[in-house]
Amino acid sequence: MNKKNEKIEEIPIIAESIATQESLVHSVQRSTFVSLLSVLVAAGSIVISLMVVYSTHDKYFTVSPQGVITQLVALDKALVTDEVSRKFSRDFAMTLYSISYNNFRQKIENIESMFYAKSFDNFIIEFEDTLKFIKKNKLYAHALIDLPVLIKRAKHNGRMKWKFEVPITVYYEGVSGQKYTQKVIATIVIQRTDNRKKIGGVEVFSFITETQEVKNKI
């Protein structure tokens, strides 16, 4: 009788142990599921927040050449102010007329990065005589550039454009000590471009000059 009672008593002990283990397993599974669900909810909230921030009112964002998140704006819209375009045109002229016989290749490369690709060849033709003069006489150039005057701002061929007139006085000095001056009136057209590729979303569309004869400075 005692042996039978012992066997009968062993059965609930084993069942209780199994039930406890199953309860622990279920508890761990529930805890894992709750944690995973919390992570998914948090991630979903972040995604939704970003969508609200970056897509409100049909605004779209991208990464600029400097690695900064920036708003995408249609090319027929003025992404920058008139003053920013004015400064860009002046910076372009300053870069161009800081050229010399021994740095002209690097300067032309810098200028090309600021220029509209399809009209760059026309610029080279426009500037060819000046470049020949600099190389032939082994000259260094620098310039006094007046404030660019905004002539017109308008949409043209699907892009916003700014037309500036820039008075420039160019000073040339040669390795042998010779000095020259030249008065230039430059017409520079700035246009909108893809701000994912170019800083500020602007570039030079055209550069045309009216120049006086070079004067020998005594």
C-alpha cells in the first residue's frame, strides 16, 4: 500500500514540474513578443514622424554636396535669394580673374565646376583671347570687381535665371615687371540647377564681356 501511495504521490509532482517549465517558457515568449512589439511600434513612430517632417505640403528632401539634408525645390523656383545669386556671380568673376600663366589649368577646372556643362565650351571661346594674352606674356591677373547689378530675374526654359551686369577692372602684371589694365563689362547669367549636385543649387549659364583695349600701365 505504501509503494502504491508513493507512486500515486509522484505523478502530481512531475506534472507540476512540467507545468512550471511550460509556464516559464510561455512567460519568456510573451516577454520577448512584448519587447519586439515595443521596438516595432517605436520604429514605426520614428518613420511616421520623419515622413511628416520631410513630406509635409509636398516638400521633398535630399542630401546636399556637403552631406546636409536639404529641401528639393523645382528648377523654376528661386531656391536662393537675389543677394546670394549676386554674390555667386561676383565670386565667379573673382575666381576667373585671379588667373595666371602658371595656374590657368587649375582655374579653368574650378570655373568649369561652377558652369552649366552645355554652355561651358562657349565660355572658353569667349575667354580664349584673354587666356592667350596671359600665357603669351606670362602674366598674373587680379581684379577689382564692382557690385553686380541685377538686370533681370525671370523663368526661362523651365529654370529661374538671374542676369547681372558686372563692371570689372583687371590688372595684369608680368614676370618681367610689365603692367597692364583693362576695363571689362561682364554680363553673367546665373541659373537654378540640381542642388544635389552643386552647392546652393545655382550655376553660371553664360558669361559675355564687352572689353576695352588693354592699356600698358607705365
